[in-house]
Amino acid sequence: MDPRIVDSRDDFAHWAIDRANAILTDQGSDLATAGRSASEVRIGETAQALGQAIVDALLEAYDGLAGDE
């Protein structure tokens, strides 16, 4: 995702919605596909990727806040 300047609460809300949408589009569909395959290994891998994407988004938000100090 391209960097975005967040100057207000409204900007942050838009960023969060866009980021959540991107995560669900990328990793959520992979997890759904893995669930249909009934492969426990594949489900675990895709669940881990989804969790990592969430962590990455939270760190991205934190880094943006920490950079303002």
C-alpha cells in the first residue's frame, strides 16, 4: 500500500477501512479457499498469513504515530 498522510481522525478511519479491505481481499480469500480444501496444514499457513497481515497493519499504524514525536 502507498503511504498516506493522516492528519485527522477521519483520515485515520479511511486508512483503517482501506487497510482492512486489502487484508480481507488478499488473505481472507486465501483462508476461505484453504478451508474448502480441508487441509489442516494449508489452513494453518493461511491463518498465519492473515494474522501476520493484521500485525503488520497495526505496526504500520503505530510507526505512523511514533513518527510524529
